[in-house]
Amino acid sequence: MLDEIFEEFVASVCYLLRLLLVFDFLLMQLSIKTGFSGSSQSQTAMLKRIILLALPVIGSSFMTMAYNFINMIFVGRLGSDAVAAVGSASFFMHFAWGVSALLTVGTGIKVSHAIGSGNPKLSKDYVRSGILTLILLSVIYYAMLFVGKSELIGLIKLNNPAIEEAAGGFLILVGLAMPFTFQNLFFTSVFIGAGDSKSPFRINATALAANILLDYLLIFQAGLGINGAAIGTVISQALGTFLFYRRLRLFENLNPVGATFHRSLLREIVGLGVSPTVQRVSFTIVAISLARIISTWGPTAIAVQKIGIQIEAISYMTAGGFLSALATISGLAYGAGDYRKQGQAFRSGMLIAIVLGTATSVLLIVFARPLFSIFLNDQESLKMGTEYLVILGYSQLFMVLELVATGAFFGWGKTNIPAITGIVLTILRIPMALTFIQLWQNDLASVWWSISISSMLKGILLSVLFIVLFKAFLRKQNMKTT
């Protein structure tokens, strides 16, 4: 057994090192031509700045991941039916995350631009214009969940009335957290956009720790089952919102008290947020469509995907921290008109992405079985879960590259480019999965490969697009100054 793991480890490292060399060579050559590279001292300083800003975000992400792991362990003890019910309802919670991007993404970007240009009054106006609209949006979203819960859960086609009923009840209960969740996402984006990633980390960490404790008490001690998990989420998210408002009073650049609501500022925020929202919503719709395909293999397959996604979040959550850091540093540099620093930030982010993506790919490929066995250990689930993690492991490097490049585009204020590439290649997963199922004789791995291949394509395309487009942008700026 140890020999097999060692051989798989060596093979995976060799494969990923070849990819690493190719990407590093491409990045080095293009960065020299575009002026991304600076002195080694300035590049080192940029790396440190990105890492220091990203660390609290990553810490918060790992807290979220730890909560998701523990929550899955708790729910997993209730059986695969409970996991399938919670997992099915979670699609619409993720959908809410996508909807909130309509205001959270744009506000964070505009706050960084305003502060970078030395205009704190404008920054406060952006916050006020965004938060008032966001609260209204969260209420509307919950009303839609409440009215259409049966139809929404029915879209997944679980083919099990008991699981569908449990999922619907869980969705309505956990949906009460929507107004708090929307605001927490908003303030996290705003604080990070202003260059403060420590405050969101502390607040989110406190809320998540409370959620873990409440889940244990309510699921097992109070005997509430999955409804206990929902109640714990509502209470902990409300706590997070309360802490954000307390912290907000200490920040003159962000406190919306006394600021003015402007429709024109709201239009700017929404203009930046539309593309990421469509991307995230389409991602959830595609995920639901794939879940319908996966349900052909039964509730166990759905549970396996849900748990697999949580494990895969090791790289996704970590890369998300660097996405936020790079978006902030790029946004501040762009607002100040320092385009060379903006380019250096991208190069530093890409180097970090290559190292991080390679490490997580090796982790998922080599330790797939022991990682998955933490959650479900029956033979059918283990076989499906191990296969999922190995196949998705090959795409982790590219997924990290995609996220970091997205951060560079966000800081630049060009949110539509990563959204368009993401939407097209994510939707491609459905016909790709159906084609692979036919070619590979109804093998579940067909679905996993469609996800993995599309992630590879997104990572390559978006990284190259930024280099090409930013090169053209720098050339245009140079022509203006000469």
C-alpha cells in the first residue's frame, strides 16, 4: 500500500513539475516583454505585501473550510440521506452568494479605487449606496426561497420524497440567515478593498467558531438533526453582522453614517457586479444541472460530490485569499495611476498561484482515499470519492491560476472578462459530461472529468488574456505620455 502511494506521489509530482516549468517559462517571457518584472527587491516587497494581506483572508477561509468539514462530519453521522438533503439545499445558499456579488464585488473594487485616489468621502458614499440596496436584495431573495422551496428542490430530482421534504425544510430555516449573510459578505469585501483584511478575519472567525459550537449542541445535544445545523447558521451569521457594525464605527473611510446615497454610484457598483453575479449564478445553475445528471447514480453519488467539493476547497479557499489580496493591491495601484505596480502585483500573484496550485494538486491526488474516508467510509462512497478527488486534483493548479488572474482583473475594474470566460467554459461542462458519458459507457467519472477539464481551460485562458490585454493597456498609456 505504501509503495503504491509513493509511486503515485512521484508520478503526480513529475506531471505537475512539468506544468510548473511550462507556466513559469511562459510567465517569465511575457512579463519581461510587458514590463511586469521589476527589481528583485521590489518584487520581493510585492510578494510580502500580497501574502500579508492575503493571510487573514486565507485564515478566514480555512476557518470556513474547517466549519464546513466539521459540519459535514456532524451531518455525515446522521447518514448519507441527511448529507444529500443538506447538500441539495446548499446549492441555493451558494446561489445567494452569487446574487450578493451584484453589490459586494463592485463596492469592494470602487472602495479600493476611491481610497487609492485619496477620496475617503467617495468611499463612504459607495458603502452607503451599496449596503441599503443589499439589505433589500436579501429580503427579496429569501421571499423567493420561501414561496418556491418545493419547486427549487425539485429541480435537483433527488427521486426521494423524504429527502426532498427534509431539504425543503432545511432551506427555509437556514434561509433566515440571508440578510445577515449578505451583509457579512458585503462588509468583508469592503474592509478588504480598503486594505484591512484583519478585521473581517477576526469577525468571521468568531462567527464560525460560534457556528461549530452551536451545531454540536443543536444537532446532537438538543437532538434537532439537520434543523439544528440551520439554526446554528442563522445565530452565528447574526453575530457576525453585529460585530461588523461595531467595527465599522472605527473606520472613517468606510463608516456610512452621514454619507449620501447616490444612484449614479449604485449604477457603477452594479455595473461592476453584474458580470460576476451572472457568472456565479450560472455556476450554481450548472452545478444543479450536473447534480441532476449525478443523481442517476443515486443519493450516494450526490453526497460524494458534496463532500468532495468541501475537500477541494483546500485550494479554492486559499486561492480566494490571494484573489482578494491581489484585487485590493491592484485596485489601489490602479486608483493611484501606478500601473507598473499593478503589473508587478499580477506577476507576484501568478508565482504564488503556481506554488499553491502544485502543492494542492499533489495533496488531492496522492491522499484522495484517506482524505475522503474522514467523512464517509463505506466502500461504495470511498470508491466514488477517491475517484472524484484524483480527477479533480489534476485541475487544482489551473483553478488557482484562474482565481488569482480574476483578482488581477477585478483590481483593474474589468470584471466582465473573467466572467465571460468563466460562464462559457462552465456551461461547457454539461454537454461535455453528456458526451463523455456516452463515450465511456455511463461511467460516473465522465462528470468529474468534464469539471476538471473545464477548470484547466479556464486557468490557462484567463492568465494569458490578462497578460495580452494588460500589455496593450500599458502600450496605450505610454503613447498618451509621449
